[in-house]
Amino acid sequence: MRREEKEITDIAEIEKVIKKATCCRIGLVDDDEPYVVPVCFGYERNAIYFHGALEGRKAELIKKNNKVCFEIDTDVAVVKSEKPCG
């Protein structure tokens, strides 16, 4: 991670962030293109579980290439500002 002071390495802290998450997205590979999709998820005993059918696009992509990533959102809010990114 580029900004080491922002990195969280303590497992208890990581679990707090995961359990606080309001949204999870998984990133898959579709041939040479990324495919990112929001999913319902759960976390227990150092494993992340997401809801999905045994058939369909996600399942087929995972069968073809099991390299995946995930992203979670916490503390999300709309903030008004006079200037963009302000």
C-alpha cells in the first residue's frame, strides 16, 4: 500500500471494517475485460461469502478464471460542496 499510515494489518480491526460494510462488489475477469458486480455478502471465521446461483454469468466466470477481488463500502454519505471534490 502506498500510504503505509493508512494500512490496517490488525485482524480485529479488519473484521470491524468488514462487519460495518454496507455494500460489497466482486471483480471477475471476463476474457480480458473486468466484470464488477454488487453482491449480498456475509463474513464469518476469516471467510467472505456472497450470494449467487450455481449457474449464470458470475458462476461461469469463476469456473473459467478463479482470480477474483472484492471491495467493500463503509461510512457512505452524499456530501454537498460548492466545488467538485471540494
